[in-house]
Amino acid sequence: MVTFTSSSTVKNFAALLGLKGSALRRELRGIQMSSIGPVTSATLRELGLRPEVQAKEFTIPGLVAAIRQRFLVM
């Protein structure tokens, strides 16, 4: 799971990979994404990526709790 703590981390990650659009989605197929909150999730969606996990409390501990819950439920 790749975790994102801000919209800028989403944008910088995509830029680091040097991919956009369908190439980015194809490269990240099968990799789960998590987001610290709704703004970061919106940025993921703008890039065509799906946030599997979004923290309820928009903090690092909140994000960790959401990720733990995701894997405990699976």
C-alpha cells in the first residue's frame, strides 16, 4: 500500500514516476493507495487513481488506524 499524506505527495509521486493518465494507472494497477483525507483522495481521483483507504481522522495516527482496519477486515 502506498500512503499519501497530502495532495502534493500524490503529485510528486506521479511526477517522480514520470507517468500520466492511463500509463500511470497501468503502472500502479494492483497497488492499493491510502489517503490522509478527502482533499488528498480527490487528488488521487483526479489522476485516475483509487484511494482504497481514507483516514477518518486527518492525522498520521488516523491514517495508520485506517490502514490497520483495512487489513484486519480483509
